[in-house]
Amino acid sequence: MKPDLFQAPDYYNIDELLTDEHRMVKDAAREWVKKEVSPIIEDAAQQATFPTSIVNGLAEIGAFGPYIPEEYGGAGLDQISYGLIMQEIERGDSGVRSTASVQSSLVMYPIYKYGTEEQRKKYLPKLASGEFMGSFGLTEPDHGSNPGGMVTNFKDKGDHYLLNGAKMWISNAPFCDVAVVWAKNEEERIHGLIVERGMEGFTTPETHNKWSLRASATGELIFQDVKVPKENLLPGRSGLGAPLSCLDSARFGIAWGAIGAAMDCYDTALRYAKERIQFGKPIAGFQLQQKKLAEMLTEITKAQLLNLRLGQLRNKDKATSAQISMAKRNNVEIAINIAREARQILGGMGITGEYSIMRHMMNLESVITYEGTHDIHLLITGLDITGIPAFK
Ligand code: TGC
Ligand code: FAD
């Protein structure tokens, strides 16, 4: 792969709107990605392996629990810092950002928000340091967009719960030490349970042959009569709203992350277009290529502003789920379109692993599907503006 010469586009001087702490956090993550992710990520993706060597670094830049309070091992940062870290990591690779998103928003967040003090103390510091890796089990083979229909269930057996069922498409599953699993009790009410590797009857087979997110490990969570101690239930909230509130946090991180991937594609295409000579001049001098580059930068700039405003609202706890959906949907769509246009600017070179664009493009096919598909987010906006649900 070519050396990482990334220069971030910032057409509207958005950096000026950030605090010193935001800039410090962003720069540290950017430098770390250049040094530790860029040199190894193409090989990891080609070989379809999760690069375990980056776990410690992710913990050091605060990517595991950026907004979790420091007393539990988190970085104690605000939502904009969280977004900036996700943006920089996904600039390197969406799969690496996935690992951080799941660990932070889908494992640490529910334990912090809905767990007991004992659960927080037991799990959060280890998750923040990367000693423990976590996964989040909501999706099932027959229940993806409609998680409320889940059939994974647990029964009260007096001194423990007995868990049965299966989750599919689970990021980090093959190597997770703990899984936050959503299942129905005997009254059909959804609860979160912390399941630990080593519990009898709990297995995590890996999903192979993916053409997307190849540097992220995906798998299943299978529960066959797993005895889960009663103290592993998350008592703070039940019902579908509990896992969906975790998705709000993860979707917010994706809205920022996708812009990172888009920025990398734009920057790569711009540099290539200035250097590549055809018909006696750089292809950047042709109007058709300028149209592509100008439109990419316009969309990136609009999405950066959307993210910043959403971050300000999140900092005041005022962002609605529907606002987060709009940003996730818009930003992933513009990122995937930018990746496709950027790939064309590179011509044949665009399909090789010499450049990051094709990898981003393939990764974004997962990003536009997970955490709520593109169409589901549109329906969430539709519901918000009309008051009429069109899901069923
Ligand atoms: P609905 O009846 O609308 O809602 C059920 C209850 O939930 C409440 N609620 C929310 N609460 C908090 N945050 C949200 N975003 C919420 N959205 C809804 C709602 O108020 C209600 O509460 P209550 O008290 O009245 O019961 O539910 P529905 O069954 O009609 O479904 C709505 C729909 C389709 C929007 C929802 O199911 C949905 O978002 N589906 C998409 C599923 C999804 O996003 N799955 C993601 C799995 S995790 C993942 O992909 C991780 S990838 C990680 C990575 O690698 O980066
Ligand atoms: P389906 O729900 O079957 O949808 C298929 C198509 O039908 C989509 O286009 C969808 O938009 C459309 N559709 C569905 N319902 C409607 C409707 N009401 N109206 C209109 N169109 C509709 N899940 C987890 O729980 N944890 C994870 O860590 C996780 N990681 C993932 C990692 C990867 C790489 C991938 C690909 C997925 C991951 N997922 C995870 C699962 C992901 O959230 C689901 O794939 C996603 O929610 C969609 O579910 P589905 O694949 O079953 O598609």
C-alpha cells in the first residue's frame, strides 16, 4: 500500500469551532492511525483477519469508552471528541471503527447506563484498557430490522437464568470476552444480560467469506442452555428501548466515522488526479474530474457541519433519535457515493490494494446496512415528520 499522505479537507475552517481539547484528541487519533493502522490495514483486510496488534493503541487514544467517566477507566470526554475519534479511526478503516464502536457504545455504554455499580466496577475498566473485548448481540437470523421479534430467551431457574437462542452478524463475536445479549424473559419482556466466554453452552463461530469489513471479525453468538448468574442481568432498563438507546450512541459515532472514510477517498483522489497525466495534462485539469472533486468536497463539508451541530446537541442531551438517524443515513450515503466516484478517478489503479478507496467502498456496504439499514433510517425520519409509522 502507498505511504499515508493524508491531509484532512476542512473547507469551512471547522477546526476553528473546536476546542483545544477536541483538536488534541483528533490530532492524537490521526497520528496514531497514520503510524499504527495505515501500514498494516491493507494486509489485514486482504487476509481477512482482525489486527489484534492495534487493541492497546485503540485503548491509549481513548477509543474504548471516550465519554465513559474516568472513574470507570473511560476517557471522560464529550460527544464531539467521541465523534472526532471515530472519524479519524474510520479514516483508516471502517472495521477498526466498528471494533471501537461496539466496545464503547454497545458494550460499555449499556453496562454504564443500565448496569449495577458492581457490574460497572467489574467490567468497565477492563473494557476501557482492552483487556476485555466485548460484543453486542441484538440481531438474529430471522430478526434483523425487526429486533423486537427476537426469539432468544431466558428462564428464571431460581439461582440462575437459563439462556437459549442465537445471534447473527455480531461484530467482535469470535474473540469477545463478554457479550451484552438482548433476550426475552418468560413475560416476553426484553432484557440485557452479560454473558462471559467460558460459560458452558456459549459458542461464537466466525462468519467467513465476507467481501466487506474484512479487517473486522464477525460471527454468531450461540446459547444452548447457558446458565447465566442472576447478577449478570442489566437491571436499569428493559424493553426494546434499552438496546435502541445504545444504538443511538453507536449511530452517532458512525455518522462521524463515515465522514472519515469519505475524507480519505476524496484526499486520495485529489492527489492522484493532480499527478496522473493523460492527453498531456493532469486529469485534475479536466472539467469532468473537477466536477467529481468539487461535489465530493461540498458533500463532506455539509456532513462535517451536520456532525458538529449534532455533537453540540448530544453534549446538551438534546439530540433526538430521529436526528441521529438522519445524520447516520446521510453521511453513510455520501461516503459510499464519494468512494465510488473516487475509485473512478483512479481508473484501474482504483481497484487495487495500493490505495485505500476500494477497501473503504466495500466496507461502507456494511456500514450502510448495520445499525439500521438505509431504508429503516428513512422510515424513522418519515415517522418523525408525519407521526405515522410505516414499518409494519
Ligand atoms: P417501536 O415500537 O418504534 O419502539 C419500541 C420501543 O423503543 C423505543 N425506541 C427507542 N428508544 C430509545 N432509542 C431509540 N432510538 C428508540 N427507537 C424506539 C420506543 O419509544 C418504544 O418504547 P416503548 O416504551 O413505547 O416500548 O419499535 P419497532 O419494533 O416498531 O421498531 C422500530 C425500528 C424499526 C425503528 C427499530 O426496530 C430499529 O431501529 N430497527 C433497526 C435495527 C437495528 O438498527 N439493528 C442494529 C443491530 S446492532 C448493529 O448493527 C451493530 S453494528 C456495530 C458495528 O460493527 O459498528
Ligand atoms: P433485513 O432486516 O432482512 O432487511 C433486508 C432488506 O429489507 C433491507 O434492505 C431493509 O432495509 C429492508 N426492510 C426490512 N424491513 C423493512 C420495512 N419495514 N420497510 C421497508 N424495507 C424494509 N447486529 C448486532 O446485533 N450486533 C452487531 O455487532 C452487528 N454487527 C454487524 C456487522 C456486519 C458486518 C453486518 C453486515 C451486520 C451486523 N449486524 C449486527 C446486523 C445488522 O444490524 C443487520 O444486518 C441490519 O440491522 C439489517 O438486518 P438484516 O441483515 O436481517 O436485513
